[in-house]
Amino acid sequence: MNSPADMPAAVHLDVQDFINTQPLSAYQWRIVVLCFLIVFLDGLDTAAMGFIAPALTQDWGIDRANLGPVMSAALGGMVFGSLGSGPLADRFGRKLVLIGAVFLFGVFSLLATFSANIEQLIVLRFLTGLGLGAAMPNAGTLVSEYTPERLKSLLVTGMFCGFNLGMASGGFISAALIPTFGWQSLLFVGGVLPLVLVAALLLWLPESARYLVVRNHDAERIRRTLAPIAPAEVSMAGSFSVPEQKTVQSRNMFRVIFSGTYSAGTLLLWMTYFMGLVIIYLLTSWLPTLMRDSGASMEQAALIGALFQFGGVLSAVGVGWAMDRIDPHKVVGVFYLMAGVFAYCVGQSLGEVALLATLVLLAGMCINGAQSAMPSLAARFYPTQGRATGVSWMIGIGRFGAILGAWIGATLLGLGWSFEQVLTALVVPAALATLAVLVKGMVSHADAT
């Protein structure tokens, strides 16, 4: 029998160094896949109103200019969900907030199928938005905290392409279901699937090991959380740390993201994300309706709208790969700039269905690729003590841009603007997003340490 003197001494383990030096395990892939499914269903529910709007106006006899409140209701809830969930996740953990968020948007999406009038639908979409807003930023935070630096942007951005795929799937699902089962069918699907996912999250989603370290949880719990990555190495660890514990002293998440080191980057991230969502939500909310006005069938309008989101799926992995190899700010800036160019070209292609579909796909590749990269950019920028708050507040403040985009569409259409004029106007927010992210790279570019 070994004496105590013969036993190996417990070692200290830096969690980020440990993750960086290990091959990507099945355990980490499971986290990426589960978070991908969360943001996929988030995207499906977020885009639902844009796809059901044509059927809703026909069913309830509502003028399209009066759809502004119901189109924006979920976006309003998403603002509060994003702003509230980050501090909660930095205080109580990523897993608890994620499961609560998915449950919330599943339940209220399901209840929305029973709406009898526009007022009920507005309230239920707002409540759905609370869960939608809380889910996406915290999924990105959790994935970023389990991925090695060499693959961080690729995996986080790839995970976020689930959001674009979910939004695109809304178009395909609505084209298949709504003509037969009515507009309620898309909301029903968007309610049942998240409730099924909640059970999987309860069983298989772990808490962030980095969060457990900075919140001073006991070493045994941290060992159990990290063990599936490399059991032998973790079993010898007696204590754990992350690099931020040496450089960030405050546990107040707002002091962290607004400290001298991070304040300028925080404001520039907000501006970039805000302008990107102005573009995305104007197009997501109104592109199917504009297509219908141009003479397309309901199925064609839904499918062309889906192409816009599907473009982000095609580009997200490439954007993440490039961000891990060259200046990520320049990569994202170029994509925002090209999004403005293609949005203008879409406005010039009215009446040519094949060309229009191609340009919509290219515009979606650029704007959704850039926007999917932003949570990765933010997650790399902020330390663990304020990461969930930094990412979720960027997304929450950006949601005001989503609300503005949806309302701009309603306002401009109400003023009699043409399809071409509405799309041309998107050059302005694209240019501002490009400028903001490039300036952020110059004045506040360092990753968290």
C-alpha cells in the first residue's frame, strides 16, 4: 500500500491552458451541438412573424402598415431578455439561464397559436421574446468558454449559424405548412420543439467550468465538470484558475465591461451590432411581404426570404475560420460593407426572379455572416467575470436596432416608398457598422487575459 509520501502531489490547473492543449473532445462537441440547437430554435421562433405576416393579414383582414406592433413585439421582449439574462448568467450560471430561456420561449410560442386577436398575439410574442433574447447570448458565452483559442471563432460562429439556419427553416416550414394548416402551424412547431430540447439540456448540458472557477465553487465540482475532456489529467488537479483572475479584480460585471480597458470597445460593439440588426430585421420582417407585392406567390416569397437567412449558414463557418487566422475586425468589417452593396443591388433587381434570388442569397451571406461573428468577437474580448453580461448587453442594445429595422419597414411602406428605395436606404447602416467595427479593432482590440 502506498504511503502518503508516495502519492503524487495535487497539481494546479489553468482551465484555459488545459482546454487549449487538449484535442477537442466528444464532450465539447456535445456542448456545441446543444447550443447550436438552442440558437436554431431561437432563429425559427424569431423569424416566425415575418413568414406568417402575409397569411395573417389575409386571415384577419389587417392592413400591412398596422403590423408594426406585432412584428416588433418579440423584438421588444428580446431586448429585456438579453439585458437581464447576462447579469443573471454571470451571477447564477450559464446552464440555469439557458434552460429557463428555452422553456420560456417554447411555452409562449405554443400559447400564441391560440391567439384570437392582434392584441393577444402582441402580448404573447413579447413574452416569447423574453426567452428568445436570453437564449442566444448565453449559448455563445458557454461555447466560447469550452473551446480552445485556436478554434474559438470558428466554433462559436459556426454554432451561431444555427440561428440563420433556424430563420431560413422558418421559410421552408411555412411554405410547406401554412397553405394547408394556417399561420398557427409555424408557431406550434416553434413551441413544441424547444420544450423537447429542455429535457435534453437538463440531462446533457454542463455548467461552464470557467464560471465555476471565478465564482469560487469547490474543486470537486470543477473536476467533475472538466473530467470528460481528459480524465487522467483532471483527476490530479487540486486547484483551478483562469487567467482573468490575475488581471480582473472586480466581480461586478458592469464595472468589468465599463472599465477603462473595455469601455470604448463596449460602445463600439453596441453600435456595430445595432446597425447590423437594422439591416437584418428590416429584410427579415418585410422581404416576404415585399416579394408578394412584386407579384411573387406566397410560396416564392417565403422561399426567397429563406434564402436570405440560408446565406448566413453558408458564410458563417468561413467567417469564423478567417477570424482565427487574420484580424477579426477587418474580416467582419469587409462583410458588413459588402452587405450594403448587395442590399442596394437587390433593390435594382425587381422583376427578375432568378437574379433577385441570387442577390438575396449573397446579401444574406454577407450580413448574416458578419452578424453571426459578433458574439464570438465579444466573447473573446470580455473576461469570464463579465463575459455573459458583455455579450448579452451587446445583443440587447442591438435589439433596439432590430425594433428600428422592423418599424422603418412599416413606416417607409406606409409613406409609399418603393421596394428599390427601401433597399437602397440600407447602405447607410451597413457603412456605419463597417466603420464601428474597424475603429474597435484600432482602439480596443485585445482579447481578454
